Amino acid sequence: MSDHYLDESLFEELRSILDTEFPNLIHTFIQDSGQRLNDLREAFGHGQVEDVRKAAHSLKGASSNLGLLRLAEECRLLEDAAREGELASESTRVEAIAREQARAVEILKSRL
């Protein structure tokens, strides 16, 4: 996968620091990111702007911590739109986040 998708140095530093606990972190992210994505989709579907912002913010932070650059950026853009109360044209962004989350899971599983 592209270096523009994953910050390899951050990822490997985290692996080195966490050592045997690293797989637990990856498994937790995989599970939690799926739930956060579900929460985001549900909030978006109900027009709950603040809940969309919170879900995007949460997923952005978790993604950033692992060096998942594209997923974090898509979440940041949606979070910014929600902060501005402008979600009407963001359905494609929600689907982009879903694609990037699936890609992140694929990358992370390949790194275990």
C-alpha cells in the first residue's frame, strides 16, 4: 500500500513501543472503527450533525494514532463540514470514509 496512506515510521514506532501488546491495539482498532463507522452512518442518516461531528472526530483520532493518513483526513473533512452544519452534500464523504476504513482494516490485518 502507498506510503501516502500509512505513515510507516509512526506505525513501526508504535509497533516497537507496544511490542507484544501491538496486536491487541490493532484488533481493538478494527473492532472499534467498525462501530464508529456504523455510528457515523446512523447519525448522518438521521441528520444528527453533532453526532456526526463526534463520530468523525473519534475515528479521526484513532486513525491518526495509527498513522492511517487518508482515513484520518477524510474524517477531518467530514468533521469540519459537520462543525459548519453543512452535511447536505457530504454523503459521498461518508462513503469515502467507509471505503478508507475497509482499506485500513485490510492493511492492519496484513501487518499482524
